[in-house]
Amino acid sequence: MASGNKLFLNTILISLFCLTGNVDAKIILSELLAKQAVGNIRFLSQSGKFTYYQKNSGSLLFSSNYKVFEMLKGPTGTQYSLIGTSTRKKIAITQNINFNTFYSLRSKENIFLVDYGGTEVREVGKGSNIQLHQEDTWISYYDFYTRTLTFESTANSATRFNIKLNNRSNPYFTPQVVMSDQDTVYYTDLGENGITGLLQYKRTTNKSELIYKLKNPMIRAEICLNNNQLIMSMYGLNFSKEGSVITKINLPFKDFTSRESIYSSNVNDIGQLVCDFKENSIVFIKNFGTNDQMSPDVVELDLKTKETNRLSEMFTITSLLNMDGTLLALDKGKYFIVKGSLDFKNIDSLKSLPPGGFGEAIKKIDQDLSDE
């Protein structure tokens, strides 16, 4: 790592420019840039006051006010993922120590919890597909090998429950999961014929009930919550002609068939619903092309008016991420800010200088961030 990269590791810069190469593009997104590789950043607070990032040496580190703390340590090449919610109470962490040695979507990862903006981690278990629920009071994760969803209280590790999936047809199927209240979980599962179903689980009865079944195996589903509404989207797979549909229904409900359609398209969208960015609106990746030649971009869907608003004109966006209130899009390995803004003026502000002034401060930072 170059010394210039070490000095201001988390000073985030945002520069405006467009990489679409399309002269007709009107929506120009800002790229997220940093003095270090953006790919090393795992969580950046919207206030800019702290950052979680990883090093090739296998460490996960926390940086705030130009102070660096090592939180976790793994073998060289260990990969970390961090997620948070708008509640800003907890952050969930996955640690994949076999990232470069065991190439599998089903790989079990070490799971940890940390307070928002904190450094003291608590080990939770092993699995994947981590999520935080109910204002960060619950964490869930999935075990591909046992086909088990595990829910654990973030306040008391002894309080937990499991949901066993039926799926036997697709070893790579990842269930969609939301927890609408302390007693109710909605999740997707696969039947014997590979068709996706939506189920409702009640902790009080420890039973699951099928509430909706998709038409055929060539349709996949996503679910999420927004403003006490259950959002469900369905997209055709591969080159099928199923198209896309998004529906909503108020919680709680008695009959899921009474849900309301709020969006439809004749082509298969990518999806990746982001429902926790803004009340009464969701964001997803829409296909502006055809099923044979996709042209994916980000759109926002108003849940009340049912109107869509295009947010990007990159034509190749493949992934969306809500990082602590900043909506990021991934395109060709680079991150672009779609909505929200980082308060980069306050990032790692030095509250006080050590004896020797600014020069000694720089030496201290350089020493803290030296590669092992």
C-alpha cells in the first residue's frame, strides 16, 4: 500500500463524472472514491465519522478520528461483509476465511455482531445470508447444508428459533426472509417441483403455512418490508417470457390474494429490491432492454402513485446497496452514488493533535495503517 494511501485512509472524495459512454445520458452519477481502494471499505457511516474496512492481511479494522482498531483477524485474503439498518443499533458481520481456497456459494461464514459504531464483536454462529430485523433486535442467517434458517435475539443469544426449509431441488436456493413482528416471519421456499412458495411462520405455534405459490419454476421471488407493507416481486428467469410484477399488501392481512399490483413489465427485470431507503417507495434494477439483450438501470417506484422514476443511465448496473442511508450502485467494479450523500467534511476529523503537531499525527496514522 502506498504511503499516500495510508495517510488519509478514510477521507472519502466524491467526483462527478459519467462512465456510460452514452452522449445522450442525462443522469450522471457520482463515483465513490477514496484514498485507498474502495473495494476495501466494508461499511461507511453516512455521517462520515467512522469506517469499517479490511486489509489483505486478513484483518477487519475500525477507523474513527484517525484512530485505527483491529476488530477481527483471519488468514491472508479473508473477506468480510457488513450490513446495517436505518435503526443504527447493530451491525452484522460475516467473515469468510476460505474466500480464496473454497469457491462455493454455499460456503459457511463466521457471523458476528457489533454495536453500531463499536469495536467489540460478539460471535453468533456460522452460515450466510445475514439480515437484521425488528429494529436490530433480531439477526437471521441461513445454513445451506442443513437448509435451516436461524433467528437469534441480538440482546440475548439464548433466545433463538429455527425454521427448516423443505427445498430439496436446488442446493443453491437462498430464501428471502422478513420478520414483520416479534412473532411472524415471512420467507420463501421451494417445493418438490422447484416452484417457489411464500410461507408464513408463527413463533407461538412453531408452524409454517403456505400462503402463495408461484406459477412455475421459471419465476423467482423477492420480498421486503416498507412502512408496514409486505412487498413481493416476481421476475421471469433467464430467457423466459414471464415478465415482472411487484405487489404490496398491508400487514397484518387475512388473505394474501387481496394484495395490490403496483408494477408490471413484459420483460424480466433484475430486481434486487431496496425497501429500507425511503418510506412509501422502493428501489430496484429494471431492465430497459429485452430478455435477450438486457439494459439494466436503477428506478424508484412510488408505492402510492405507482409511478417509476429512473435514477441512472449506466445501462449495465448489476447490483444495489444501501450503505447507512446512501444508495450505491455497482457498475463494472465501481460504486456510484444513486441517492443520498456522505458528510465527507466530517470524515475522520482530528479532534486534537498529539504532541509535535500535525506532522506527528501523520506519522502516527502511517504507523497504525502499516501493512503487516
